[in-house]
Amino acid sequence: MNKKNIVITIAKVLVGLLFIFSGLIKLNDPLGFSYKLEEYFEVFHITFLNPISVFASIFLCALEVILGFFLLTGFYAKKVIWGLLLLIVFFTFLTFYSAFFDVVKTCGCFGDAIPLTPWQSFSKDLVLLILIVFLFIKKQNLKPITNNQSNRRIASLFIVGFPLIFGLYTYTFLPIIDFLPYKIGSNINESMKIPEGAPQDEFEITYTLKNKKTGEDKKMSDKEYLSTKIYENKDWELVSSSDPKLIKAGYQPKIKDLNVFDSQGVGYTKEIFENPYYNLVAVGWKLSDINEKSLGDINAIAINAVDNFNIRTVFLTSNSAQDASRLSKKLNLLTEIFYADAVPLKSMVRSNPGLILLKDGVIINKWPSSSLPTYNELADKYFSKQ
């Protein structure tokens, strides 16, 4: 193999594997990536696309995997390289826009497995763009690994079918690998704690001053302002001060945005998540889209659990108390209803509704609406043994 072919092969393998990895990571959690797409839809004022965000999520992620595999196999090389070029131009524009205008804090390129800042994402896409442009120029040298038409068809069916089926499976059930802080086995209480002596956030305030005699303007940080004691100099007048700007982030707990409260605003976070016994937490972050039949099934579990084992069941939502009250009356819900921000609720369980089994703040198990356990399964496996 000559030097030119070695460079082409390296570029092909790098691009192909990165697209496959990126696509599979997001297909592991297509609902999570659909939330990221909705952020972009909001930025570009196309929120009418929100109803198809899950479809778009699975399609885009599967397309990454498909194009990556086809590039490695050399099948349909010219069409594939065009597809890769269009896709990376699109992604590069999005990541640059996010970074430059600071509108979407993380691009979701590798899902929640490897969070990247917008500028990191843009840099990664820029490198990929260069490699893909190089492969586009050399596309005549991209040869298929086999010329047997029958083998090519079979391989192509697998390459197209596998990511689509995988994405539909993880959407219907739950991610195979959970990269979120609410995965099974996680201790919610411990994940919210900040260790004693941990580094704190560092902020900076910029002061603008004006010299009364010369008219000179001067800007300085709050530290400089205090260290120089310029405030004691009567020639300088403080004109304005900026809002505090974060210059160095301190210790960040895994869970930092979970705050559960009742309809009166009274906090219940500790009471719910420090319960030393088994308790069930149902999550339905968006009531307008909730699967009411599944929520009814959860309610039936709750009724039996409290009657036979005194198991407490709570329902968490990000909707208003009025919306929750209407749904509760409609379905005759027994569960206590509490409220929290949508962001942590979306992370708790990728389902609407979903069910979580807790004990002393530890997530013992969780289920999506598509595969809820029966009361007897819970009683036999957990409640009767506590």
C-alpha cells in the first residue's frame, strides 16, 4: 500500500468510526437527543417541529451510523461521501452558531456520555470537515471491500436496519447504558452533596471608573479595585459595575437542580429522597403528552402497595398544580403530587410516565411506561423482603 492510500485509509477509518460512535451513543438515548433538538428548534424559532423531534432524533443518529459503516465498507462511496459532506457542513454550522451566540450550552454530539462545550464541538466538527473534504477530493480511491452484489445487499440491509431497530428499541424501553446521574444504583442524596472544603465558584466583577480631573476612563476587576484602594482616591469616581461573571467553576455535584415542592411551594426533596424504606416515585414531566393508561397502571400499583405494605408513592411533574389536579381527578390518582423542574425529571427516567423504585435515596430499579412491573412482581421481589 503506497503512502497516498495509507493517508486515505486513515482518514476513512477515523471519520467512519467517529460517525458510528457518535450515532450509537445518541441512539442509546434517542429521547435525550430529541430534547436537544427541541432546544435548537427553539433557537431557530421552528418549534412547530417539536412533535417530530423523536423521529428526527432516531433518523439523524441512525444516518450517522449508516454513513459511517458504508464509508468503512466502501459501498456506494460517491453517494456516501456526499451525504457525509452535507451532514458535517450542517453540524459545523450548528455548533458554530451555538458557540458564537452562546445559545445551546452542550451540543449533544456524544449524548450525555461525553459532554462537550459548543467550542469543543465546533473544533471537532472542523477537523471532521477537513477530513471529509479530503475524502471527497479522493473519492475515486474509495473502493468497496467486496464486489459481490449478493453480499453487498445483505450487508447493506444489516447496516441500515440495525441502527433503526436499535433506536426504536431504546426509545420504547430505556437506554441500554444509562449515563445520567439517575441510573440504577445511584444514591440521589449523595449525588446532591458538596463535600466540605470543596472548591467554590469564583466570580469577577468589573468596575468602570472615571477620573474627575482628566476624564480618563478605567476598567478594573473587583480584586484590583480592592487591592489598589483606588476608592480612597477622590479623583476617581465609580461609574458602574458589571454583573458577577463566573471565571472558575467550583465543585459541581452530579445532581444540582433537583428541588421538589408541593403546590404551596413547601420543599419535600429531603423527605422523599431520604425515606429509609421502599418508596415509589412516578415521573410525568409533561402531562399533555403523558400515557394515561400507563399512569392508571401505576396508580393501581400504588393502591395495592399502600394497602398491603404501606409503600408511599409520589408523582412528580413540571406542570402547574391546576393541570395536575385536573388529571388527578380524571384518573382518580391516589398518589401524592409534587412539582419539580422539567430538566431533572427528564433525566430521572426517559419515559412519560416512568416509575422509579427508591430505598434510602438509592435507585433500586426503574421502568418506562412500555414495560411497567405488576404489583405482584414488586411485592415478591422487593416489598415482602424489606
